[in-house]
Amino acid sequence: MLIDIDPSWQTVLFEEFQKSYFHDLMKVVEHEYQNIVCYPPKELIFAALKQCSFDDLKVVIIGQDPYHGDGEANGLCFSVNDGVKIPPSLRNIYRELNDDLELLFMPTSGNLERWAKQGVLLLNATLSVRKDNPNSHKHLKWNIFTDAIIEIISKEKTNIVFLLWGSFAHKKGLKIDRSKHFVLECGHPSPMSANQGKWFGNKHFSKTNFYLKSKSKIPIDW
């Protein structure tokens, strides 16, 4: 399988790509895509590592697995292709963003590539899924790979903002070195969590930009 990622990631993940579990994972994923409809399209499985380079990394947002509907997933967590109806969780993300930064207009596209190109890594824990079957690739070894990515970021970088939304992301981020990085946690933006008061009002977007500016980094144009 072609691993189409930014050259900076090729360097830092080189050893990970040589490990036996990763070779086994690629074989299983290749077999899945050959025999079952899976998302995102195979060429976009590693899009998060292509759109956001390791060198330019500023923010990490952790999701669970890709959208499983036809034409939705584009390889970036919480993001959908242009022209696709904005999913409920992303709609709530936009609502919080709008309130937090006092924006005049709500975004009309759910495509978050613009964030990624500014240094926001939109990383799902599992990078593939079967059509209409959420978490269907959870049993594969994607978690080992994405845990390694988070560990490498935590070890090799400094002053990265990690946005951990929901209990799944909180667990995924347990090993982040919080003496070197800025970690923000809250409930998941899904309607169930958001309607229980666990999402709205977190002000993660303004807090992220305030931190980045304090470290002499260019803030994200959300």
C-alpha cells in the first residue's frame, strides 16, 4: 500500500514503518479495501500526515475513527469533503468556535483541510472503517500506530497544543508529557455529550491561540 505522507513524517516514522505489526496492519487493510467498501478512499488513509507536516505541527486534535457514510470521510478527523452535509459533532464544533471567537459567520463547508495546512494534525485513532459500520476496524492495529505518533510528538516536539475531546481522546492522551505541552480536555462535541453541558463554553480555540502567541507562534486562523 502506498503511504502518501509529508516527507517530514517519513523521517520520524521510518522505524515504525519497519515494524512487523505495521506490515501486518497494511496487509489486512489492503485485503479489507479489496473485498469490502471502506472509507476514506485508500489514497486518503494517511491524509492527516500529508496535509500537516511534522515540522509545522502546532496543534493535535484526536478523533476516534472515520465517518462511515458514502463520500464523507477525507482522512482528517471530524472533517468531511466539500459538499457533504456537516455532521452533528462538527456542527457543534463550529458553534463553539463561533461563540468563542465571536465570528460573524458560521462555516458552510465541513472540510478542515485549511486547519491541517496551518499545522493542525487531525488524527483519528483508527484510520479506516467499513462502510456503514462504525468502529469496524477498531480491532486492527491502528491504535499501536497512532499511539506511536502521539508518543513521538510528545517526545520530539515542544509546546504543542493537544485538544482531547471526550473520554476516548482523554485515554489516548494519557502519556503526553504535560510538562512540555499544553493539553486541553472537555467532553465530546457529539450532541449527546454537548447537550449534557460537557462541550459548549470550553473556549479551546481562543485558549489555543493565546498559548501559541505566548510561545511566539502564529495562531491558527480557525
